[in-house]
Amino acid sequence: MSKFEGYERETAVRIVGQLCREVTFLRDAEVVAAQDRLAWQLARTTVDHGCCVFERVAARGSATAVRDVAATAIFRRALVTGEAVRLLLGQALWEPAVATLRTLAELERNLRLVLGDPSGTVARRLLASTAVTGRRRFPQALRDRVTRERIQASSRHWKWFRSKARSFSDYVESAVPEALRKEITTTAHWHGYETEAKAFEEAGMRKCYHLLYEGASLFVHATNIERDVRADRMRPMPLAEGNSERDLPYLADLIRCLHRIYELILDDKGRPEYQTAVKVVHDDGSSHEVYPLDGLAYCTYVVFGPAQ
């Protein structure tokens, strides 16, 4: 119990004194972005262009096909995740940026699996997985007395908890066939493959799995504390590590991953004309029009070179 829980909240007036502060994080993005400005500008343009594609193509109208619903949801999450990676890298927080980039890679894989199945079976598995596992896990939480008392202590939290549990149950009962429920509960992963590596391989992303998804696990899990101290094991690493040489490859990974996701969405929609074409202008003054996404790919090639 907190030492303050014995006091009435309404009687608190103010705290006297000033808390010490140490500014060790780099919170001025421009300090980092001043180097390699074109690369940082391209990252922002890429995210913003994706938002345009989302509003004008993916989120237009009310999708009813389960495959379209899943793809749109993944696209939305990819944009939010991509913007988070951009901001984290811009503040020299490369470790959480890499961990979040891992999530973006997982979203690309999920999108490939969903769009690669015209029947919509994979999309149904994805949409049902959280509800099926949630319907099982929420009651399990209430079986623990301490957890149950903590939830019930807040009427707002208790109301949310009950509402969420009910929504999982209602969705499972109304939209998830019994056979699919059994499949999801008896497999280790929602996609049905034995391992995440196999799912990445089936999505054509074997290289991404080894170089990014597995590598980023260093910053996803909390057991490798040796990473947080210097080689001499005496002093901790800096809280923020600005390093353009190291950050730019991750920035390139972010841009290329988002580009692939946009390409998957737009190709699935038949490459609609969501804006006017853009021009590629050559040194000799000649130019030709290209699809906007191809223009973005050309900019990425100019700034970062060919993908490795």
C-alpha cells in the first residue's frame, strides 16, 4: 500500500520543492535531422504519403469483405508503427526504434499472408485469433484473487473489463465457426505455422526474419541487460545514442518496409489513380511520368542506393 493511500485526495493542495532534472535525452529532432536531411525528409514524406493512400484508397467506403477489413486494419497499424519508428530514430532512441521496426516487419508479413489468400481464410484466422484467446484469458485473470480485487477496485476498469470480455465472447459465438476456434486454440501462432520463422518464409520474407525480426529481439525482450553497460562492465551506456551512421540504415529499412506495404495495398486494388502522376526528370532535361509509388521508390533509390 502506498504511503499516500491513507490521505483523502481532496485534501492535497500542493508539493513544495523542486524536483531535480537531468536532460540526457535528445529531444530536439532537428539536432539529429540536420545531418543527412534528405533522408529524414524522405522518411516523413513516405509516412505522409501512406496516410494519403490510406484515406483515398484503403479507408474509402465501408469494406465488408473480411479480407479487406483485415488488410485495412493492418495498413492503419503499419502507418502508426512507421511514424513511431521515425520519431524514435529522430530522437536518437534507436533501441526502441529497432524494437518497433520489428513490429512493422511483422505487419508486412501479416499483410502478405492475408492478401496472398483470396479465400479470406487467413484473414478470418487473424480477426478471430484475439477474440478466441481473449475469451479464454479474461476469465483466467479473474480466477486470481489479487488480480480480481485490483480490477474491481476501479468501477471504470471493471466496467471496461466486463465489456471487453463480453465483446470477445459475442464475436466468437456469432462469427467464429467451431472448427476455426479449435484450430486457433490448438496452434502456437494465429497463422497456423509451427514457428514465426516458417510464417515469414511462407510470406517470402526469410531474409527479413533473420536480419531484422530476430535481430531486433535484443530490444524487445528484457533479459539482455549486458547490452546496457559498456564493455568494461563498469558504466551504463548513454540513455540516448545519436549516431547517424547507425541510424540511417534503420531509416532506410523503415522507408522500404512502408513502401512495400503501400505497394501490396495498391497492387491489390489494381493500382488506382489516387493522385496525378509524378515526373522523373533526368540530368539531360528529359522527363517521363510515373505512378506516384514508383516515384517514391526512385527517391528512395537516389537517397539510399539499391536495397541490400
